Amino acid sequence: MTPAPALRSFPEAEYAARTQLAQSRMAEAGLDAILVMSEPEVQYFTGFQTLF
């Protein structure tokens, strides 16, 4: 049995907007990556509730 896909806590369009904004700011700062470590950061960028 295949599990159902997890649902984000916000719409797909919001996820795309947050990703685009982060990528734009990373490019402006000359960054190739960011490190997302805290529960609020993970939830902000993914929309998924984590169990830290």
C-alpha cells in the first residue's frame, strides 16, 4: 500500500513564492546554499510540521 502524500500547511503557490524569495536573496548575497536547522525555519520553507 502506498502512503498518501503529506500535505503542506499552506498552498503550493505560497511554497513557490517563499522558495523564489529565498533563492533571489541568496543570489543577491552570492550564496549557493542556506542551512535550515530550527523547527520554525523548516516549517516556514517546507510547510511541514517536524518533530524535533
